[in-house]
Amino acid sequence: MNVQVLQHVHFEGLGSIAAWLAERGAVVRTTRFYRSESLPDLRSVDFVIAMGGPMSVNDEPELPWLRPEKAFIKEAVGRGLPVLGVCLGAQLIANSLGARVFANAHKEIGWFPVQAVASDSAAFRLPPRAIVFHWHGETFDLPAGAVHLAESAGCGNQAFQIGRNVIGLQFHLEATPESVDQIIRYCRGELVAGEYVQTEQDLRAVPASAYGDINRLMGEVLNYLARGF
């Protein structure tokens, strides 16, 4: 399985996804946009994973690589490749398919619950309620044809699926203590008091079991998308 990772800043990497890929012997290549690295030919790619970052999908004038990245994601979806988007990555999927990305009514930073949205489709089923790690200030409209998978009190569109091969997650199931530490280190200035913004102390106080729970759920998402490999 040839996996292409789209990475936007050096401090938001794969987290627990790295172990899942290693266990399956995946060949992992990364486009680091912050180093002006080029995108590959999609014919050499089996699975696309778009990670997070503090920028906006609307920052094309300042970050011109966003345009070819969106085109790459749109083509991957069109080719029927498995595509996973995490936080900014989910917003990139939505925007590449014509949906609007905009400021959410609330910033969500911390460990807050999401609820699964009931559906009659055969889409991936999240737990009825799960405490997950958030760090975002924007949200998105659902792309045309998307199945709504999850919502929260602070943000209506938390997850979606398109067809059988595309899932976007606004939250970070891949988070580890190390990855959360890195985001805090480089984005500490965003920890401004708000209804859905926890303190740095609260962010660091969660037990190891919280990470275990979300990482297992991320494994289930990846297994669903990678079936057949």
C-alpha cells in the first residue's frame, strides 16, 4: 500500500497513524508543503492522508500551494482512492469539492464530546458519543452527496463521508501526548478563554486511556478506508 501524506506544518504529523501504517508495511511518502515539496503522480498512490495545520483553506493568496493540493485531493476522490482528512485535511476535502469553509461560532480547543449522527446509509459508524481532541476555529459546509457522521455542541459538522472511500474528521483521533505537546508549543497563543477552549493544564491532564480510546477509533477508521489492501 503506497500512502501519500499531505503535511502542512512540521509539528502536525501522523501521530498514532504512523504505527498503524508501520504494522501494515505501508510505503509512506510525505509532501511537506512547508518545505515547498512537490506532489506525486496519483497513479503511484493508493491512499491519501491529509493532516492538520493552523492555516485556513482560504489562504491561497499567502499559501499558493493550497490550490494544487486541493486539485490533488479532488482528483484522488474522483479516482476512488481512499482519502482521509484530519482537521484542516477535512476542510481541504470539503473545499476541494466545492463546499464553503468559514469561521465557526466557537473555537474548539480541548477534549470535548462528539455525537454520532444517525443515518440509514452504510457509512462508517462512529460511537454514539466519544470524547475526542479538538483544535480548530473554522468549520465547513458538507460537500454535495456527503453523509453527516458526527456533530458536537460547539460545531455542527464534525465528520462526514463521501462514497465508500472518503472520510473527513474535524477532530484529532490520531492525537498522542507528544503530538498534543507539539501543538501546544507552537499554537499556545490560541488558548484564549472561551466556552469550548480548555486551559493548557486541562489539555495536559487527560489520562493515557483517553489517547488509547481515540487511537483505537482512528484504527477503525483506517481499517474501514483501507479494506482490500
